[in-house]
Amino acid sequence: MILEHAILPVVPGRETDFEAAFAEAKPIIASMPGFVDLTLSRSIETPSAYLLLVHWESVEAHEQGFRGSPEYERWRALLHGFYEPFPVVEHFAEIARA
């Protein structure tokens, strides 16, 4: 299992609209093969920044499966207009857990 990490820099003043769009988009990603779970958190210090953490069975499930799917186009249409600048996405493999 891998962890996708993205800081989502939402245009200030558009946070409420982003959260509503994310609620609509969440079932799209949750239906993808290889999806495990996700959390979306809002920054306390920078209220227009969000932390998206998604567990996938593999990088390929995210990169080729989800991003290569027709459903991704709907995800992108719902969410990508909120970001400035566009987020950097990285994948992590767990080393330790307490």
C-alpha cells in the first residue's frame, strides 16, 4: 500500500465552494479500483491550504488506473479550477507506524 500526499492550495475566498465540490468528487475516487481510503484536512495556519492523503494499493492504481480513467475527467472538472498554483503530488511507502 502507498500513500499519496498533496497540499492543495485553494484560491483564497473559494474554500466553501471547494469543500462542496470535493464532497461531490469524493465518490468518484472512492469507486476506483485500488483505492483504499482518503482524508482531507484544512490547515489551521493557512486556511486556504488543504492536505489530501489517499491510500492506494499501488502507485499504478493511482497513476494509470485513476488518472487514466474517464472518471478522472469529471474529478478534474470539479476540482482543478480551485488550485493556485497546481498541487505537487507525491507517493510514499510506509516505513514505521506507532
